[in-house]
Amino acid sequence: MGEVKIPLFERKATGLVREIGPWGLIVINMSWAIGAGINKLSVYNGYLYPGSDVGLGFLLVAIPVVIDAACWAFLAITMPRSGGAYVFISRILSPTWAFLTTWLSWAAGWLLIGIIAYYDVYFWGLMLWSVGTAFHNPALISAGLWCQSMINSYWVSIVFLVITFAICSLRLSTMVRILQALWIIPMIGSIMMIGTYAANWGLASTSPEIFKARWDRIMGEGSYDEVMSVAISHGFDPVKWTRFSWDSTWAVAAYAGLWAGSCLGTAPTAVAGEVKTPTKTQLWGTVFGAALVCIHNVLLSTTMFHACDPFIRAYTFNFYEGYAKEYTITPNIMPLAPLFAGVLTGNMWLATFYAASTAIWLWNDIPAFFLYVTRFMFAWAFDRTFPRIFAEVHPTLRTPLYANILTFVLSIVGSTLCMGWWIYGIFTLFDQICMFGWILPTVFVDVAAAVLPILRPDIYKESPIATWTIAGIPLITILGVIGFTTMLWFTFLVMGSLMPTGKPTPDVALIVALSALGLLISLSYQAYMKKKGIPVSEVFKVIPPA
């Protein structure tokens, strides 16, 4: 009898269906990226880094981010398979590094699903408060403030996660249509908020009395003076916080800028095996989608601070330093981008719409995060480097249902960890930990893009991008080198923020522990595959079946 050949992959076909077009992929990209980074962290960073030009910080990130997105898109065109960075890195560089880098991104992903759901409740609370204020309805005002409570935010976040799980378990085309419908509202809200801030450019600094009158009309007579006096009495200096500093601006770029705009190729390429026309769809969805995200972030952050400085930093200073408890007039509401835009309009209907649109932006993050987290698991399992159950696809819904279930359970853990000191108490720089998890795969994707024509000419020459050259040099190589250089710089900045004193912190210890666990899993499964007679070296020489 002849020797029975063991299949390299879990099965001959993925079971996933190609049904996403360019428009759907643009919506996935923007939904994944526009959320807490621009609407919450941009405001927070203005206080955290005195002298920062927040808009410029976002701009410093924009150019390399779009270049990186092109690298992701080109690789997805070359290897149009779901799994994104894992597939690219494993086929060009190393399966071990592919698993390790995407493992860190995966861990950050499911944690952030829970965290985003938790903080989204604050945005909905702001909306309820706005409606209540508009109609002088104490019940709605109380409901809005109720949402600002930690325990209440937690239980509502669980409801959000249940809804998300149900939507993500539908056929992908149905889920994308839901995202597309929900995308319209926040997009209109963002455009209007940018317009509101632009129309009030320089108001708080050049015409503080007008700004004060608008603020007091909504927040209560004397609120503006209360906010400023409380802040100044505790050391807030309007000059210091608004005097330009390059160091602070780079800090914003490495924090809020990267959080809001880094790795914009992650979500759209994670579903690369589920798009209809890879070349057209990836160029539009990944590259153009990334450009739209960056334009949005730069415009909103720039106009917001130019309209509201220095008051916006004083208000945020009081909130995060805990001095807001001294207020007797001003409601203690989390400083968010729609809050200040709504007050500037003086129209509580518009304020309500701004808050609602921003809450929808943040909720839209969650399904997009579900996509990349579940597709990483699917790709690992399909390559036999993770439990095979996560490669199973529902025969009707055509979605990796077991990967969805595990993601849902883990996201509840992420939301639970927001309670008390679990995350931001022990791991005070948890946001930067997550950013490191996003950036690391991007660095390796850039390297893979740069060396693809050299290390895998067999794959490169069969790709549509093989004819895209400049002076005879492959365009993907040029972009990969530029992307790697710039993203390595931002990685250095993030690592610097993780070790501000130069000494290891609990945050670094967590990254090391997660990395060690990922490495152990990767090497163990590779050894297991060899024991089963599966030729590991052969698996990663070929692109997985569609």
C-alpha cells in the first residue's frame, strides 16, 4: 500500500464566503478605528500632556499610518486569505513570529472589546443627560448621570456585548449591512461636530466671555468660573497647558494618535478571504479607508482644541485629578468630544445628536474588533497551530461560530476588569499595552512587505502588484521600508511610555508574560504537528486554500 498523505490544512476549503465589497470594507475600517481614541483620548491627552498640539499629534501619525495601510493592502491582494497579519508573516518571515505577534494583538483585541463596551455607556449617558436637559426632564438627567456610575456602566456593557455577539454570529454580509446602516449616523455627526468647532475657532481664548455665556447657559450660571477657579486653585496654569511643546505633541502622537489611527490594515485584511474582488476592494477599503480615518481625526482634534482651549484642558484636569467633586454647580460629566461641541451649539437637540452619533461610533468598534480577533483564531486553527474547533465554520451562517463564542466570553472578562483597580490600577498604562499589541504585528507586516519580492518571488510574481514598480524597484518594497522605519520609531515611543523611569513596570511584565505564553503555545503546537506526521515546514510554504 502507498503511504497516505496527511493534509496540510484542517480541510480543503475554508468554508468562508467572499461577499464583502469596497464600500463594506471602508465601513469596517472606519468602524474599527473611530471611537474612544478620537472622542475620549484626544481630550484626555490635551490635559495629560501640557503644551501639546493635539491635532498636530494626530497628523504626525497620519502619514505613516496610510503607508502602513498600503503595505497591509498589497499583502492582502497577494495573499487574499482571512487571518491578515498572521497569514502574511507566517508565509514570508516565520510562523513562530506570526503567531507570537498576532497572539499579542489578539489578547489586546478581546480585552478592548470589553473595555470599549464599558466606556461606550458613558457616551450613551451623555446623550440621555442632553435629552433630559433639553426637555427639563429630571428623570432623563438622572438616567444620564446613572450611566456615569462604574457598576451601572458594567451591567449595561454586558447587554452591549450580548447584542454584538448576536450580530457577529450572523452571516458576514448581514453584519456588514448593519454596520453600513449604523455608519451613516455617526459620519453625519462627525462632520457636523467638526463644522461646529471650526465655526467657533479661537472662541474660548479670544472671546472667553462669549464661550462662558454658552457654557453657563447649559451647565448652570457660574459653572464656567467654577471650573476655572477649581482648576487654577489646584495648580492648573492656562499658559503652561497651552504653550506649544514638541515633546508633549510627540507624546500625543504616541498615545492618542496611535490609539486612534494605528494598524488601520488590521480589520480589513483580517477578512481578506471574504472580499469579492481583492485588488479593488483592498485598495479602497484598506488604503482609502485609512486616509478617511486620518482626515477625520486630524480635523476633529484640531478644531476642537482651537475652539475650546484652555477651558477644555481645565475641565479635563478637574475630572481626571478628582477635583470635580468640589463642584456645586457643574455636573460631573466625563470630558468627551461631543460634550463641548454640544455646548457650543447651545442647542440640546444637536448636543443629543452629537452624543448619540459618538456612542454609535464607539459601539461600531466592537463588531469590527470581533472580526479581526475571530479571524486570527480561525487562521491559527486552519493551519493546525490552535485547537481545531476554532476553524469550524457554521454551514449556514458561514462564520467561525466557536471563535465568536470564545471572543464573547473573553470580552466579558475585559469589561469586568474595568471595575475598580483591576486594569488601570495595577496596569496603569494599559492603553499603551494594547497599542504595543497592535503595533508589533504592523512592524513585522512592514518587514514582510519589504522582503516579499526577495524571499517569496514565487508568490510575488503571481500577484497583481508585481507590475507596480518605481524605477524598477517593487512599490511594496519601498512602502515596506518606509513603513518599518516610521513604525519602529513609534514603537520606541510606546516602549518609552511603558517604562517612563527606564525600569520595568507591571505593564512591561504583562507583555513579557503574554509573549512567553504565546511562544509556548506556538512551539507546543508545532511539536504536536510534527508528532502527528504533519510536515510543518510544508504548511507555511504555501498560501492556505480559499
